[in-house]
Amino acid sequence: MARMKKHNRTGRPQGLPSKEQILEFIQSSDRPAGKREIAKAFGIKGQEKIALKKRLKDMAEEGLIDGRKTAFHKMGGLPKVTVLKVVEIEEGEPIAVPEAWSPDAPDKPPRVVVKESKKVAALKRGDRFLGRTEERGKGWIAHPMKKLPARTEGLMGVVEFDGGGKPWLAPVDKRVRNSSPIGDLGEAKEGELVLAEPMGKSPRAKVKVVEVIGDPLAPKSFSLIAIAKHGIPHIFPDEALEEAQRVAELPLSEEKREDLRDVPIVAIDPADARDHDDAIWTEPDGEGGYKAIIAIADVSFYVRPGGALDKEARKRGNSVYFPDRVVPMLPEILSADVCSLVENEDRAAMACHIRISPEGKVTKWRFTRAIVRLAANIAYEDAQKAIDDGSADEVLKNLWGAWKLLFKAREARDPLDLELPERQVRLNDEGMIEEIAVRERLDAHRVVEDFMIAANVAAAKALEEKSAPVVYRIHETPSREKLMAFKEYLASQGRSFAMGQVITPGLFNRMLKDISDPAEKALIMEAVLRSQTQAYYGPANSGHFGLALGSYAHFTSPIRRYADLLVHRALVDSYKLEQPAPKGKIPDGSGLSDRDRTALSQITDAISQTERRAMEAERDTIDRYVAAWLSGRVGEVFDTRITGVQGFGFFATIEKLGGDGLVPVTTLGREYFRYDEGARELVGENTGTTFAVGDRLKLRLAESNALTGALKFELPDSEGAPIEKRGNRPPPKKKHFKKGQGAPRQKHQQGQRGRPGNIRHQGRKKK
């Protein structure tokens, strides 16, 4: 006869609980339930605690529970007490999400309805708070316990002393207007760039210096600022580095790979490329078309699901490129060496074989694992020169011949064609700026781009044919709200836009083609760009509007994008290309893991966010380099174009260079100016003088702050008149504003400059 378990005063059976009993206790507990609380509830003592620890570990590995040993919760749920962030206000009620939510979690972060609390004042969007959570029905609610200070994104700044000898942290983020008092200076000295942390919970609390970085204007400081500010992981854990060393020694099996070493495949890349993902080969098929191979680094062979390398790559999401360095997704032994496709070296590749019809359409595709040995690594400029001067060999001639067919199909598809210049910062051997220029756009760039698009489409369609999971690159059609804003803006410029028509990329292309004035064309192009949605990754296909493609994935850059690695894994499964690893050396299996499949939505959300983080960090760094380069040219007059208008002034960028700067409304002379939000203009009440987005002006550079990347301009003349107005805009009319309409009335006095330009000294005496 089975022995009956004893029960404690709560009625729970004593002894090692089952998994179901543990889950029930965790969910029903009105406070955090960790190992100690579970042991106490079931009367577990002595050696039974070891068995409980193992059971909890098993439950975590099975995906039943999550959390730390001090506070478990059901997988997919929330801890009893956790930090949440308000993301929106819905019908007066704050909606929050958990601040710490792993991309490995099987579900999306739950939306939590925040209830009113007498302890915490009304919450607004962006607020962080500690809350007690409760699952109710099919959703979650949170009871705020206390409001938390805003996250500082790294508290990086420069040490400065005021007139009284007190140290302050001057921010390097141009969005932060005030300095912070330093309570613990540590070893830091005046003028040094440091990383700090708050010493208290109040927004006005002093800060403590935790790391000294050094000279803020030294080479390489600008990228370090961006890395710290945006929280970009840049140090690989020892486990990932050790695994990278092991996988780098994996032998390439000639029996299990297609041998393409005799095919003269070439890679065309920037002259300063730090890694080489892709290479191409083509030859005529004898029927008016071409057959082609796009060889892509076989990263999935080396980075396998579940390993330390995979976890770190997923956490990073992508490589981040700065003028002086790259923060790679994979350790350098892989990204710059073993995985990189280089001349005269055997490399593992995923080969995409395609057929291009005489009309330029990709009609057939298949995927193999291969060994390649590149015939050459060629810079874009060298490839273009060889084509232009007639010295190109048969390999390059075939590439251009096949590309002309692809380009023909591209023109028929009519994807969105916006001329967006790319700034390039060139550094000298000492790491100082040598030149900032707009990167020249060559046919060689278009050749590679169109072959990569063809391979990406082939990968997406191949996986769809196999009914396999796909990580799509999605760019949705502009929303009705954005199109309405676009229509209203065009109306303010004397142009019309019909809302009832089918919206296609070609519609925008034709509109731009009909504009002959370069200044007005640039203006409308910016408006078209604002009307577009932001591209992202996801497992549900919504097409790619900008490229005018129904199915599109990212397959061609697995060294630097985790999305591409997932596509490679799906192709390994679909085409039965598995190559097991030696036992005990690295994780087995190079296809999609169960976690990849079940958490695909979470993973794609996370890597979409890391991509945006990288873009912001790269843009911030370029802005700082531009400001540093211009700091020696303060007082010079530049050709600029207005890029944004607000009630407090307008923003302008230096043409052919970049570098956005503010012209405060207080510097525009004696006249009163009003802000017309619909037309995005500042309008003089007496003369009708306007400053509008798209206007070209000559502006004098008044300030250039390399630490923040901020510029400030002023008009070179005393009257405040634009030098050249853009395009065919209706003549300015005197604006009449009702009370409360537009920006608050501002008075402008000749020569008035407002607060000092060095914003970090506001609120205290300068030394």
C-alpha cells in the first residue's frame, strides 16, 4: 500500500512536489516565489533540497518556468514584481511592457494594463516603474509600487569644474541639456571622457565616475561614445571566443560539399571592406539568358544553435560599422578570417544557383553547400574602371551582361528610386579625419546590389516552396495616416495627390520624374521618404513595397546579420544539407533549432530593434566626426538646405557634406515669426518672409561641438532673407493666426542670441 504524504497547515502535501504542484504554487503565490519559498511551502529539508534544485533546473530547460532562483515565474508570464515601462496611453489607461524581456522567450512581451495607485503619481508614456503583476483572465494588470528614474543610456560625459571648483559631468548626448554634479570623481581628471552611474534615485542625484575613457577628442573616442550611449555589446564572453577558436578548426568535407573551386567566382566590395560575405559568377546559357552562382559565406556551418556563439550573435543582432572600427556580430577569427570569402583560399559557402531569363527574371533556383576559392577580391572602383576602359576580363564582362538583364527586369518592376547620398568619412593613419565626402554611386554598386536582390528573392521563394519558416525582410505599403500627411504637405506646396489610387513605388517615381527644379525635387523626395514605413524582420510575409517584391528575405550577409543566418539554417533543413559536427566539440546540427522555430517572432522583433540601434549609433558617430572636422571652420559660410522647421527655429544641413545644425528663431532679426505647422514654415508677420523645408540658403557656421555632434548656424546677412527659394511654390501670403494657433509668439531683437551656445554650462557658473 502506497504511503500517504503528510500535509502542512496550508493543506499542501509535504515532500518533493511535482512539476504541476510547483507551477500551481508559483502562479497562486501573492509574492515572488523562489527556491527558498517553494522549499518552505512543501516542507523540504536536507538532501531533498538537491532534488528540488534539479527539478527546477529541469523545468527551466523544458520551458515551463523562467526567472532566477530567488523568483521564478511561469514561462511566457511575468515575475510577481518586476520593472515595467509605459509604452502608450489607451483611453486614459497606461499600457506597459516588461523592461527585461529576452528574445529567447516563446511569446511576445505581454501588454500590461496599469491600474491607478495612491503610492505613484499618474504615469505617462516612457515612465519606468516597479510594479506588482497579476494575471487576470487572458491578460495582465500591474499595480505600481514606485516610479523609477529614467534610464540614462550610459551616462557618458566630460569632466568639467565650475568656478567654485566643483566637478560636473558635461553630457555628450545633444538631447541632454543639463550637466550632472559629480559626487565621486574617482581617478578622473578635468577634460577626460568618462562613464558614470547615478548615486541616487532622484533625477537630480549626483553621479559616480565608474570608468575613465580618456581624451574625448582623441581618435576613436567618437565611436566609443556611441557604443556606450546605445548600449551596444562589444566585448565577447570567454565562452564565445573559445567556441570560435574550436569551430575555426572544423574541416571542410569535400564529399558533402559541391566543389566550385575551379569556377572563377569574384567578390566586388568596398576597398576598405572588413569582411566579405558574397561573391558572384555568371556565364551565358546559350538561350539569351545567363546562369549564375551567388556564393555566400556558410556561417551556419560554424555558428550552430544553442552554442555560446549563437547566443552572443542573437544578442548583438548585427555588426555595427563606424569610420574607425567595426563591432562585429561574430568574433574576428570568424568574421574577418575563416568565414570571409577571400582570394586563393578554400572557404565554406552556401551557393545559390539561379537562371536569368532573357527578360531578366529569375526562373530557376537551387541551393547547395559548397567549397569555393575566389579568383579575385575586387574594389568597386577597380571593377568599374576595367569595364569603362575596356580592360575587363571575361568574368567581369559576363557579370555586366547578366546584370543588364536583371536591370531590365528591375526597371519593369519600377521599385522606389530615391537619390539618398551616403556620407563617407576617410581617416588618416593617425585616425584623424582626412576627408568627408559623399560616396560616389557607380554601376558596379548596382551590379552587386541586383545580384544580391536576386539571391534574396530566390531564398524566400525556395523556402516558401518547401513550406519552411522564412525570416522575411518586410517593408509595408505606406499607411493611410502617412499618405494623408503627404497629401496635405503637397497641397501646401501647390501640388495634388489623389488618395483613391493604387499606391505603388512607381507612383512616387513618376511624381519625382516630373519635377525639373533640383531644389524642389529634393524637397518632395524628402517628403516621399517621410511617408514610408520602416522596414523590419518578421515571419509573416507582407511584401517589400520599396523593392516592389512580393517575397523578400535577407540571405546574403550572414557574417553581419543574424536574420540571414536564420535563413541559411532554414535552407539547410529544406535542402537536407546538414553536416554534423564532431561529437563534443561544438553543438550538433546547423539547421533551425526548436527555439528558432517557436520563438521566431520574438527573435525577429529583437533583431529589428538591434538594427535600429546600430543605425542610430552609426549616424550619431558620423555627426560627431562631421562636427569635429568643421570645428576648425567656424565662421565660414556654407551652402545649406533647410531640412526641418519648428517654432523655435529651423534646421539646415550642409549640402554634399551633411551635418545638421540649428538656426534659432531668436537670430532671425526684429520681425515676428509664426510657425505654420501644415506648410512646415516660419512666416514673418510683416513681410511674409518664409523659411521652409527645402529652401537653399547660405549660412555661417556659428558653433561646432564635436562631443555632441551639434552644429549651430546663423544668417550671414542682417535682414534674415533666404538666398535662394526652392522651386515653384505659391507666392507667400501674409499669415493670419487665430488665438492659440501655431507656436507661441516670440519676439526677436537684432543681435539677440538667447542662452549661451555651450549648453552644458547652463544653470551654473562657468570657470
